[in-house]
Amino acid sequence: MLSMLMKAVQVAAPGGPEVLEWKNVPLPAAGKGRGQVLVKINAAGVNPLDTYLRSGSYTTNLAYPYTPGIDGAGIVEQTGKRVYLSGSISGTYAEYALCREDQIHPLPDHLSFAQGAGIHVPYATAYRALFQKARAKAGETVLVHGASGGVGLACVQLARAHGMQVWGTAGTQGGIELVAKCGAHRTFNHSSQEDKKKLATAAQEGVHLILEMLANLNLNWDLELLSKNGRIVVIGSRGKTEIDPRFTMSKECSVMGMTILSAEPKDLAEIEAGLQAGFANRTLTPIINCELPLRNAAQAHQLILAPGACGKIVLIP
Ligand code: NAP
């Protein structure tokens, strides 16, 4: 018999990490809606989006108070099945999350719950950017600009498994080593002027596709690095920037934005099928940087925005 209360993180109003409160809240009522399941959360994934939503910098119609968190993994109360989540009705920074049936997916036995909490947003975003937006092809060269974080490492693994020539950047030596270990053929430090010169020289051999995690800093430079007829997918940006549009003319290139939040159910079904195949043949392996207690969500929100990414930060209830 489940207690009627559970521990969860709640946000009562937008603000800094301190608005993430550790509280007793009512257990979500499963079964009120058809096709709903209650999942005992064993790990919740932390994404930069969680911080934008918390601070109010991302426009949505959130009803306060709310429990944050899109990603998570755990066990379905009714069936005992191991699952990872692609969102939930009630929020994943909690001991339990109420989910629609289409938000739960089988978690392969060889992946931990922490790894499961690092799947949906990073891997679905990477898959959509590479294949549904850029139409990436085997043999092409892709630069993953910001490869050491959750999305970047997923891009590296997916592109490598697809037969691409993969280049990745990170801002620390540890990040660079991890990007190489995950399959990048060449790595560059995006904080080093010397490495930037090396990247510019290497790019003369041709860069067909750039997956950009920080477009407000890099978009104009990406346009310089890109080959004729190349494509840039803007995955992340934290502000405005100035570009020289002439690059788009001389290179006849495409710059496209994407958000995983716009993926239709049919897109998500395709993504899920592609990811499950990659987990089964072990070309895709979520990388966990650190596990923190769920009550330390505020610390996780500071860490996720700090330099020095090396995979996912997950919260353990
Ligand atoms: P993350 O785990 O915090 O990783 C951030 C990445 O950005 C790290 O690889 C970091 O490298 C890199 N970075 C820092 N400075 C950079 C620079 N000057 N140039 C290039 N890269 C730089 O975050 P994430 O989950 O991978 O997400 C990455 C970005 O995509 C975020 O802005 C996020 O909001 C966005 N995103 C968008 C979608 C979408 O649907 N469009 C979905 C998920 C995420 P170092 O730490 O090694 O310097």
C-alpha cells in the first residue's frame, strides 16, 4: 500500500535555483485518466531546459506550483516493468511520476536507471537534429560544436554509428577525452585559440554538417567553417548574435533550428525505433557524469550551466 504522500521538488514561482523546494506532496493519482501509469522514479535526468523553465526565461503556460523534470527512469507500479520516460504528466523530480502510456519506453536490461534518465531529451534531440532535420548521410563530415554534454555525446555516438566522419569540441581536457572515447575521429578545445586555428585549418578539408550547441557564440564562425551546400542545425542558443548573411549566399548553405518539443508523435515513434536499435547493438550508451540526491536539485541546476560538461547529471530520489 503506497503512502498518499511522496517527496518531490516543487517550484512555486519562477526564480533562481533556490526556488527548487524539497517537499511532501500528494502522490499523483494513477488511473484517473485512461492510459495512465504510475512510475516509481529511480533516477531523474537534468537538462538545461529544466533551468530555463524554472527561471521563467522560456515562455510556456506552466501552472504553479509544479514539479520539474522531463527525463527519468524507473519501474511501472502496476506491471513492474523497467522503463525510461519521454516526459510525464506530473514531473520527474519526484519519487513517483504519473505518465501517459506513450511516455514510457522499455529500458534495456544492460542500461542502469541513471542511464535511462539520460536518454530522452539528449538522444531524441540528437536523432532529430541529425536525421529528421539535417538528413545526415554516411561518409559526410559532421562537427558537433559542444560535444561533451548530454546532447553532444549523443550526437557523436549516433553520427559515428551512422558511418560519418565525426569531429567534436569540448572546453576541458576531460571533456575532450570523453568525446574521443565516444567515437569522435577528431577533437578540438572550443576554449583554446590554438585549437580554433587547428579547426579552421581542418575545415578546409570540408565540413558538411555542423550541430551547434551555443549558436549565440558560434553561428557566424560556423558559417565560415562550413563547406559549400553545407547545413547547420541550431540545437542550443543562449542569446542573440550577429552573422554575415553573405556566407549563406556564397556557400548556398542552410541554417535550420530545431526543438524536440515540436516533434510530432510520428517523429517520436521513428526516433524511439532508431534509439532502441542503437541501444540493442550497443552503439549508443548514455554517459553519466554524476549522480546527486534529488533533494540537491538546486546544486544540479547550477552544475548543468557551468563549464566542464562530461555527460549527464542525474538526480536520485
Ligand atoms: P550540457 O550537457 O550542459 O552541455 C553543454 C555543452 O555546451 C557542453 O558540451 C559544453 O562544453 C558546450 N559548450 C560550452 N561552451 C561552448 C562553446 N563556446 N562552444 C561550443 N560549445 C560549448 O547541455 P546539453 O543537454 O548537451 O544541451 C546543449 C544545448 O542544447 C543547451 O543549450 C540546451 O539548452 C540545448 N538543447 C536544445 C534542445 C532542442 O530541442 N533544441 C534539446 C536539448 C538541449 P564544455 O562544458 O566542455 O565547455
